[in-house]
Amino acid sequence: MQHVLVVGATSAVAQAFIRERARRGERLTLVARSAERLSPIAADARVRGAAEVVTHVLELTDVSAPAAVLETVAQAPVMAALIAHGSLTDSARAEDDAAYLAQELTVNMTSACLWAQALAVHMANHGGGTLAVISSVAGDRGRGSNHAYGAAKAGLTAFCSGLRARMRQRSVHVLTVKPGFIDTPMTAHVERKGVLWASAEQIARGIDQAMIRRRDVVYLPGFWRLIMTVVRLLPEPLFKRLRF
Ligand SMILES: NC(=O)c1ccc[n+]([C@@H]2O[C@H](COP(=O)([O-])OP(=O)(O)OC[C@H]3O[C@@H](n4cnc5c(N)ncnc54)[C@H](OP(=O)(O)O)[C@@H]3O)[C@@H](O)[C@H]2O)c1
């Protein structure tokens, strides 16, 4: 039976992932910042068949948070993990509010890197495992409409790439997940959602399959690989003029 840990367990994508893992009867450790939001998710996982569900409520951005959680799982080491928390930064506010910008970069990059680092070492010390980290296609190229969010995800993607190489011979597989648009609370403000949009369930299924297949980097849905190839190839003088 796998012991799976999910950071940012209240995210819509994480919830879909948890439902699937619960159905398989796995042991789950769920980590989030809100007890009120986490409690029904844990209850639902128990009803669906999870072997055991343990919850941790703490500030995910606290540097001591990963160690505090991992200390508690020494008896049943984590073999698979998903890091899912993130915040879609308001680029206009970030222009004038330095504290907000710093907090957003911390949530989207630094804290995710700290969790990834701690989980990778934990797995390496306990026989290996698979670590999936949700980055974004936004990290493939900095855009004017989401410069801070994109930069944080770019940093996270690069961190995961290096971590994957460092952990290669220590039986830890690091998967970087790059979703495109997902219909979740994060994007609830977007009124018109077209053909490029995916559901949280679709993305969770893609993550699950990529973990099983031990993929390194996965675009979800897969057509985003082609879109981002074109986006990366656009010359900068043209790219900086685009309003997207
Ligand atoms: N939605 C998209 O279009 C899209 C596209 C590409 C990548 N992604 C990435 O996919 C992942 C999952 O997002 P989602 O779409 O499932 O969004 P979501 O349902 O809105 O979930 C966001 C998660 O991040 C947590 N979070 C937000 N700010 C936080 C903070 N300051 N400290 C700690 N936790 C915080 C939320 O916790 P609370 O429940 O407590 O608020 C929630 O668990 C994120 O990494 C996101 O960047 C999303």
C-alpha cells in the first residue's frame, strides 16, 4: 500500500487526485493551510476507501513546515507526493505592492521548492519514491499579463529539473507538471472558457498516469507542448507586443 502525501490538498486539482488515490485504498497524508477546508476533503477520502487519512494544517510557506510534517511520517515513509499549492498573482497589484509581490513569489516558487527538496531527501532516505510538482506552462516564457506568476513557475520548473538530475541515482523520480488553463477556483474570474480549458479531474488523471509512467516533464493536456513550442520560438521584439 502506497503512502501518498499531498501539499496544498485543498486545491481543486489536488482534490481530484486525492479522490482517485483514496479509491485505490492508499494511505494519505494531506497538508493544507485551512482546517475548515481540509476537513471535508479528508472525510470524503475516508468514505471513498483510503486506508488511513492524516491531516496537517499549517502555513505552507513557513520554512520549517516540511520538516515538521515529515518528522511525523518516519514510521510509514512517503513513497509518492504531489505539491499542488499556488496562487495566480495579480500582476497590476504586484507593480505597486512589494510585500504582496514577495509573498506571491514565496508561495509559487520558494515554498514549493522547499517542500520538493524536503520530500525528495525524505524519499531518498527511505528507499525512493515519486514526487510530482505542479508548475505551469506560464513558466515557459515570461508574459506581460502574468510576469510574477510566470517567473515563479519558471523558477520552480528549473528547480525541479535540477532536483530530478540530483536525485536520479537515489531512486527518487521528480515529475514536473505543466498544465495549461484549468477550470478551478483559481480561474473562477475568467468568464469565457473555451476549447483550451481542462477540468481538474482531467489534469489529476494526467498527473496520475505520468507518475506511473515515470515521465520527467508533462504538459497537460498534451497539446500544450506544441502551443508552448510556438510561444517559445516567437522573436522577443514581436513577443513583447503581444497582449496575452
Ligand atoms: N487553474 C489553472 O488554470 C492552472 C494552470 C496552470 C497551473 N496551475 C497550478 O495548479 C496548481 C493547483 O491549482 P488549482 O488550479 O487547483 O487552484 P485552486 O483550486 O485555486 O487551489 C489553489 C491552492 O493553493 C493554495 N494556496 C493559495 N495561496 C496560498 C498561500 N498563500 N499559502 C498556502 N496555500 C495557498 C490554496 O489553499 P486554500 O484552499 O487554503 O486557499 C489551494 O490549496 C497550482 O500550483 C497552480 O499554480 C493552475
